[in-house]
Amino acid sequence: MANNMPKPKPRRRCVVCAMILIAGIILAGLGASLTYRREDARLREEFQAYAQDIKETLVSDLKVSLQVLASVADFYAASPGVSRAEFDAFLKNSLSEHLAIYAMLWVPRVTDAERAAFEKEAQRQGYADFHIVEQDKEGKIIPAPRRAEYFPNFYSA
């Protein structure tokens, strides 16, 4: 029995194979693109949620810090002669309860005319070696040179 079907030409087979290969590459590219877009959208949503959480935490911590700062201002307004011990005692609970606050400092403005009296008063309060100082370019602590005003870290909690 003779086969009357014409034999496919080799060139036609190559064209069919090439078309299948090209279709496969196109489908794979489309699939990869779709997967990339979905993953990108998921990561963006995840990032936005994370960023929102951080924002809310920062806003909350800032509000608490400002409340503590306002209470310190009220404390000084009500009691003008606050000692270091009173400052520490007043802030002890706030600093232990609110971990966003690492430290609170009392940094008064001292004019050059007030400097000597300010240093003597600190020494009288028990800080015998107190002087207004600063760091030089090499990082060494030196007496602050004369200038119009100073902002020494007088109390810290």
C-alpha cells in the first residue's frame, strides 16, 4: 500500500518549530512580566504598610516626648530653684517608661557676663571641678573660649 500523503518539507518543519519556539518565548516573557508586576505590587503594599507603622510609631513617640518636655517646663515654672537631684527624680519614671526618650538635658543660656558666677554656683552646689568646656578639633576637652553666650549641659537625666 502506497502512502499518498506528501512528505512535509524540511523547511516547513523548521518554520513550524520556530513558530512554536517563538510562541513559547513570548508566553514565558508574558508570564514572567505578570509575575514581576504582581510581586512588585505585593512588595509595594508591604512596604507601605511597614512605612505607615513606622510613621505612626514616630508620631506617637514624638507626642509623648513633647508631653514630657512640657511637664519639665511646667516643673521649672513652678519651682525656679530646681536641683540636679530634683531634676533626676522628676524625670526618672518618664525616662524608664518612655523608651523613645534616651535622655533629658538642662542646657541654660549663660552670657559671658554670667559665666564666672554660673561656674561658682555650680561649684558651690557640689561640682568642685565644674567649668564651661568644649571639645577642640582633636576631641580633647578644653575650657570654652570667651564668647557672647554659652549653652552648657548643666543637668542630664
